[in-house]
Amino acid sequence: MRDSQAYNEMMVHTPLCTHKEANKVLVIGSNSKDLEKEASKHTANFEFGDLSILTSKNEKDIDVIIFTDVQLDEMILANIERVLCDDGLITFSSASFSKDEERLKKDLELVGSKFWIAMPFKFGHETSILASKKYHPTADIVLQRSDLLVDLEYYSTEIQHASFVFPAAQHKALTGIAKR
């Protein structure tokens, strides 16, 4: 199994199996046919593009935003807040705790200022963050969706649950920063 397939599956299925009923999804940044294949397993309307797509969207019109290779900042976060629905969520890549603890903390603090939940998750050699205004990625997982996905190499309901578990020292270091 390749780490890139783990990335494609986790970046798509984790947020889409967390949100109760996502209708409009933006994928911002580079993508691949494999990522698009994973997106096609969901009934939501996906739109792929670069950061300029955020400025073209109506207010409170997007349910989920997936950032594939975009480093978030205050300006991007302001645009996210403008277009994301009140129960929306985002996911984006960050740094692993062991490689760049400060960047992970900074990313969590940034989105934690605007989202009720901001949690890191690990898979393969990647660390990403899911930030949500309403849905919790382990408590609110939609089993009727996550358990019925087919043709997967990495993602499963159990992997989604496990990806949010960190070793005790890392969990402690992120307590008060990650919003669980």
C-alpha cells in the first residue's frame, strides 16, 4: 500500500464521514485522479481549484473544505469563515508532532480560534487537522456512510477512530491547544 493512497482516502473520507450531510465540498490545492476517485464515492458536489475559488463563493454556502497542500493563515481563515456553513468543517495537512511540534500547535491555535473542534489526526506518514463548527470526528462519524465505502486500501471506520489517538506525551502536550 502506498502512503499517497492513504492520504487520498483519509483526506476525503474523514471529513465526509464526519459531516452529517455535506452537499457542497471544495478541494483546494493540488489533486490527483486518485483523490478525485475517492471523492466520487460520495454524493456531495465537489469542486476542485486553487485558493481563488474561496473568493468566488457565496457566503455560508460550503459544507466541507479540503486543503491538500495549502498553508492556512489569517486571511485564508477569514475567507473560510465567510463561505463555510454554520455546521461546516475543514481539513488540511499540518506537520507531525515529532518533526515540527510548533507548527502543529500554531495550526491548531489558528483554527481553534474559529472552530469548536480542532483535532489533529495521523495516518501513514502524514498529520492533518480536522476543524469543525459542529461535528466531532469520532463521536459523530456517520457509520451508514463510513462502513459502506468500497474499494478502499486504507480508510475504515476503525482507522478514522484510531487516527485521532496520539501517544500519551503528545496528547498531554497538545491538551489545551487541540480542541477535542
